[in-house]
Amino acid sequence: MSSVLSPSEESLHLSKMLPQIVNVMSLGLILIDAQRTVLLWNNWMRQRSSVVVDDPIGMGIEAVFVGGLPNALGIAIDNALKYGLPSLLSNALHGAVLPLFDYKKGGDQPERVQQSIHVLPLKGDGGTRYCVLQISDVSASVVRERKLRAQAETLKEQAFTDGLTGLMNRRHFDERFPLEFRRAKRQQTPLSLVMLDIDFFKAYNDQYGHPNADKVLIAVAQTLRATLDQSIEVIARYGGEEFIVVLPDCNEHDAGHIGEKLRASIENMQIPHATSQVSPYVTISVGLSSLTPDVTSSENLMLASVDAALYIAKHKGRNRVSSAARP
Amino acid sequence: MEALTEIFNIGAGRAAASLSSVVASTVKLSVPRIELYDIKDVDVDALGLGHKRLGAVLQSYAGPFEAQAMLLFPEENALEIVRDMLGSTLSIEELSELEQETMCEVGNIILNACLSAMADVLGVSFEATLPSYSIDSLGTLLRNSIEDPGQPLMLVLNIDMIIERRNTQGFLAFLLSYPSLDMLMAHIDRFLGKI
């Protein structure tokens, strides 16, 4: 017998193969006609679906699924049958929209399959319309994506956090401050900046060594966090021994109180500092700048003014709070 | 042109209704303006798109007239749409496979709604490919889409989209041949003749 098939034999052969192909595919295939009657329901579907009857062929698609036909899928089927337009139902917006379960996973409580669905119009003889639903299992991608996203979040957090103190780092501050500034400008609310610096920190470092200086930085950061209202989000390590705090909805008067509270809280830790020229303990100098941003104000001017205020506090003898002239 | 604007606004209304039900929040869509360009004269600056990278959902249609449809959003707007819908906080570079699929679905809903409105009003029917998503400059997108130099016309719809009070502007462009445009106009004339 010859192994070569004639064209007609080949097409006969192919038409016999097609049902097998449909059933070995690793995606769900449903064919419905213009009356929305199910004509084909492949093995993939049979193995996963929670349907009202074992063999849904001949039933209306609306009646097949436990819980009914999801609305979005109904619209997509309409578009295919009425207008010949294809649609897709993305996983991100629809998730596990059909009651399909992976009975191999999850034991007693089988896992619901994450789906991505294509709704494709077909034309039969004489222009009759049919519609194929192609359902892919994207559970693996969803899991992978969740993992990647969690990793991205962790990396982002690490990139924006000061490793020593756990506060925001300079980069994070540079990103957040303009947002707070613009919000204050939009809402016409006051905004205050507090910049502070540990007095004679270089001398402390020389006297007590690096590891102890690091401990001071950690202690100062902890005290700042504990002293400030928990709702204040932006507390950052700005430079070596410099810290910066953004106080939203806070005017000059209130900022003055907070500045003084911070200064006192650091002094009250009573960390010995033998080489400080202003106190037996570790102290800080604090600069303040407050404004309600208008068209003439800018983030950079405000930063420059709080920096100048800190300089004045240092210049006037340290361990004190100074306010800037209006930036 | 006025009749066409009317038809597309019917489509926009349908698209907004489907999108609202998909994202479970209020979506409003309107097509305030339609313009016709010769593709040679399409000035990226005139569209206000500059040389920005655009997110594009592409779909081809065949029927009484053939067209390549492109739904264009400046990349950052596309991202805002996906963010608003999914509540995700990722940056453009991180716009993942699944989010691109979402953008495809949004584009597909808008395109299908416009085409089905046209089908209803003009009594015509179409065949279409599934949507694909790509990110590029308008120039490159146009070059890639015009395999057929016989589609030298571009019908541009300005689209205003409001999701949860955030306003996003985009464009829906149809690349057409002269015969296709003539066919479209003939169908519209026939429709106008009937009313």
C-alpha cells in the first residue's frame, strides 16, 4: 500500500484528524452557532469545567455554566455573532471568569483556573455565523507575575531606603518632596520643612569611632520617628548626619513647636559627647522653613531657605532652632 | 463628516457602557472631533503627539471598506488607564504582559463599539483581526501599519476618556484607501438619504 495520499484522501484524512486535534489541544475550545447552541466542547473543557450537565452539547451557552454566563462574555459573543467582531477578555480585568478548575491542584478545594479568553467569529456556509471561544490557562503567568511584582516592590523599597537608619534616603526624598510641594500649592495649604544636623558629629566620629557614630545616627533616626506624628510620612536621611522632614498642612507657628520638640528629644537622649563645644550630650541644630506655595515659590527656593535657616542655627551657637525668612 | 461623528459618538457611548461594567466604575467617552488627513501630510505635531512614544492597539477590518484601525494613547496615558483600572503602581518599563493584554482589551472594546455602531447605522458588516499592542513613535507605527501603500488616508478621531474623573485624551485612527473612503461615504450618503 502506498503511503502517499491523494489530495482528496488527504482532506478526508484531515477531517478525521480534526476532532482528535481539537481534543488533544491544551486550551479550551467551545463552538456555538448563531442561536448560541453549543456544538463543540473539547476535552480540555470537559476536564476542567463545573457545568450543569456532563455533556453540554446541544444546550444554550447561557445555561451551561454554574452561575450563568458572565456579562462581559455575553457581550463578546454578541459582537461575534451579530457583527463578526472578535473580542478578548483579559485576565487582569476578568481573572478566573468562568468556573473552570484544575482538579490536579489544590486537593479537596481545586484551584480556579486563571483565564484569558478569545472570542472569535466564524462564517459557515451561506454566511451563517458561528463563534469559537478559545480559553487559555494563564495561571502560571499570573503566579510568575505576582512574584516578579513582589520582587520589584522589595527592590524599589530597598533602593529608596537608607540602609543604616531605615529612613527614606535622599533619592526617595527628592521624589516625594516635589509631590508634597505641588499638593500644597494645589490645595493652598501651608507646608513646612525641617532640616537638622547633628552638632560636632565629625568630632564625635573621631573621638568614639565609626561604629559608635553609626549607633548615634540610628538612635537619632529612631527618636525623630518616635517624636514625630506617625502620620508624617516623609522623614529622610538627607546627607551624612543631616536629616530632613516634610510637614504637610503645618504652618510656621506649629513647625516652630515641632522643631523645638525634636531638638529637646535628641538632647534628652543624653548620649555623652565629650568633644562637643556646646553640650555634654549629642545635640542637633534645626532649620525651619514654612510657606503656602504660590506662583512665585519653588521647591528649590524652599530647600535653599531651610538650608540657610540651618546655617543660621549653627552660626548662632548650635543646639537651637532657627526659622528662615519667607522663601 | 458630521454624520460620521454622530455614528462614532454612538459607538463611544456603547464602549463607555461596556468599559464601566468591566472596571466597575464610571467611564465616559466622547468623540468631539474627526479629521481626515493624507498620510503624507500627517504632522505628528499637529496631533499634539510630538515625538512621544505611543501605546497603540491595532486591529484590521475588512468588509464593505477595508481599514487598519489604531487606537493611540501617549504612553503615559495608556499607563494611567491601566493603573486606574487595575490599581497597580508600576512604571512604564514594568508594564507587563498581562497589563498589555488589558490595554488590548480596552482598545478592542472601543474599536468594536465604534464598528458595531457603524454596522447598525449603515447596515454593513465587517470581519476583523484580534487586537495587538505595541509601543512606538507615531512615525514608526504608521510605517509598520502601511504594508499596503494603497491606504494613503487617515481618518482621525479625537477621543476624550474619563475614568473616575481622570481625563485622558487619545486618538482613534483609521487608515483607508481612496476606494474605501468612497465606499464609506457612499454608505453614509445612502443612510442620510433614508432619513
